[in-house]
Amino acid sequence: MGEDNIFKMFPRLPEMVVAFIKSLVATIAGKNAEIDKKDEEIKALQEENQKLKEQLSLDSHNSSLAPSSDRNKPNPKSLRTPSGNNKGGQKGHKGNGIKYLQTREPDKVVKHWPNSCDNCSNRENCIGSGNSVNTQYEYDVMFVPVITKHNVLEFSCPLRNGERLTGTAPLNSTHEYGKGLQAFNVLMYTYGTVSYDRIKKIVNSLFGFSISTATIYKSVQNCKKGLESTIDWIKDQLIKSSMLFLDETGFNINGKNQWIHGVSNGTLKYMSVQEKRGYEGMILAGVLEFFKGIGMHDCWSSYSKFEDIVHALCNAHLLRELVERWENTSQEWAQKMIVLLLQIKSEKEDIIKAKGNAFTKQQWNKFKTEYDSIVAEGLELNPLPDKESGKRGRPKKGKSRNLLERLRDKDEEFLRFATDFSVPFDNNEAERLMRHAKIRVKVSGCMREVDGAQAYCDIMSYLLSTKSYDINALDALHHVFNGTSRQMMENLQPAYG
């Protein structure tokens, strides 16, 4: 069929072709829009998948999660290098074995005769000739209740014309539990992390006293009240310190999450319960507002609001973040930064062993140049994302970019341990301070009342502080109930720099 015949048979063919092309263009445009939408959905799903994979990869070795939260126990991936020493206590280690309990004469001596001598008629004659060939010591305790009867006497004084004189009653009631039992109750509640009900059962089993949970609660509150002046003294000494270790942790009180703010100078410790985690809670804790020294802490932004503090950031937290970035992105800048920080730490320790107290200018310039170079490399690999049209707000930078900007902007704080040898590499001192509180929450689930939680914090602050001086915890509590705890603390060597 020729072209003329075609046009005769289909006179409107050009218009039909145009319409057909238009419909194809519209269909293609619609499909392209669908493809673009699918691409956006795929990208969002990929980002979500990567985020979930990163979350699943987090455990105690590459984040601040506690080891107890690890779903699958990770293989040990310590960043420490082997020392080459044998396992166990090293040479010169004081030790805490039983032999160090020999501080006084035995309470009783038992002689062990040969079995064949038991019924021997000549046994008495051999007593003087026996020789001790082996001496052994047994260390044991006896839980014996002691009941003291206080008789308050009254006399007619002949020197005062028969005036009646009466002795002073030492107790507040006819029957009362003594200071030793109260100290035991408090020790079990704090150090022992034992509930009131279980303390009641333990006391009954050990001593035969059927005390109530209200009595135990009263012991704890009496201890808190007796520590008021001592806690004020501890806080005052912490404010005078040259350096403080700072941390905070959540604390469940009657189903509501509140916060424990912890402060330590390495010797004295103080914990405070506050409703707020941030700056407001730190102010109410009553230490940081007046402190003027070096503060070692993590990157929680509220700490930076204290402008009179010289800030030092914890590199243990930083190393865990770098490990996580290296494992999830394989970007070499993260691994390079890990190696550099550990190298600076190691060389600092070598200088300290050699009685030095600072890097040479050449050493420091080398480290700082390498630090800046690694950060620049990372920033180049992780540029700022472009702003997407139609979307409000700033585009998300991502974990790598945020970490690198922190390394860039807070380089002085992260490297404070290298420019000031009095500053440690990490904030482990504050982490250890919070450890018992975390165990408390894990064991008991929550605290019922704020006053009970603060009593726990005050008492633990005192006990952990006295532990720094090797003071027995029960002895320390006896000082509280005898009203001599502050005097005891003041008589110890100064605990601040």
C-alpha cells in the first residue's frame, strides 16, 4: 500500500500520531515519577537498614553500653597491648590474703594431741614434753547479740542538803536497738544492695531479733541525718580540688527516671539525686557551680556550660566511638585516630616513668599535626550533605561527620591529657563511682522514694570516700552513729590538690 492510499484511508493520521506521542510522554513522565518515588523509598530503607545494622552492632566494646546489656557476648577486643607479664598479682603487690589478718593475738588456742593419746593414763605426764610442730590459724566470726541493761540511778546527795540527783538516761525509750545493729542494717542496705525485707530476715537468722522493715528504714534515715555535716565537708573539699571526675546516670525512682550526678577527685566522692540530667541538675547538686579547676567528663553538652571549668574529655568514650565507626564504615581515618591516641598515651607513660612531665615541643607538634591531618582526611570523606529541596531544617550530617566535627572543634579538650600530664587519659574514676548505683538499680529495679534514694547516695558517698583511706566500712558507720564521722574525716590527710 502506497503512502497516498494510507493518507486516503487515514486522513487524520498525523493528529492521531501526535495524540499517541503525547500519551506516551505522559505515561513515561508518570513512570519516571514513580521511579523517583521508589528511589527515595529505597534510599530511606537503605539508610534505615544501615542504621539498624549499626544499632545491632553496638555493644560494650564500641559504645557506652554496659557489658550486662550485651545480647551476644563479644569476643575480647581490648585496645591494650600485651605487657608480657605473667597473669595474677605482680611483684610488689600488697595483696589482701588471709595472712594480712594477723593483727592481734589469737582469742583462744587449741592443742591437738595424737589420737592414740586420748585415753592414755600417762597423758598428763607428757604435757610438759610436747613440742608444737605445726601452727595453723583459723579466722572465723561469731554472731552473738549483746543486750545491755541501763539502770538510771537516783541518789540523795548529802553535800546538797539531801537534793535528789538522777543519772542521765542514754536511750530515748525503754527498749531500743543499738548503734551496732543500726550500722549493720545500713551496711547491708548500701554496700550489700539488700532489700529491707531481706535484711529483716538476715538479722533474724543471725541474731534472733525480729526487727521490722520500718526499723531498718529508720536506721538508714538516721545515718543520712548523722552525715549531713560530713557530706557538707566532702562537698567543700571537692570544690577546692584541682581536678574533678564527673558523670551522671539514670536512677529509677518509683517508676520515674531521675538522675544521679557523681563527682570525685580520686579520693573523696559525692553523689546527688536530681530530677534533671542536665545543667539545672548539676547546679542543684551544689559542686560544679563553685568549682574552678579541671573537669574530666564525657561529651554531654551540659558540662560545657560551666565556663569557669577547664574541660578535659574522656578518651575511653572516644575510642569506643572510633571503634564503632571503623567497624561500620571501614574508613581508615577512624583506625588511624585510634592508633595515634594510644601512641600518645603510651609515650606519655614512658616519659612519666622517666620522671618527665611534658612532651618536647617537637614531639607535641608531630602529634598535633598528625591529629589535624587525620581529622581533615575524615572530613573530606564525609562532606556536608546537600540540602534537599522541599525539606525543612538542616540535613542530617551523620555519625561520622558529627564525630569528626567534635574532634576538630574540641581538640584541646580531647588532648588535654597530653598537654597537661596531671590529666588522665580517661574518666574511669567517675565510671567506677557510678558502678554501684547501676548495680543497685539492676538488683532492685527502682527506689521507692526520693529521700531513700538520696540517703543511699549520701551514705555511699561517705563509704566510698572512707574506702580511699582503707577505713573499714562498718567502722566508718559506727563513727556516724557516734557523731564523730566529720571529725574522723577532717583528721585524715588533705584530699584535694
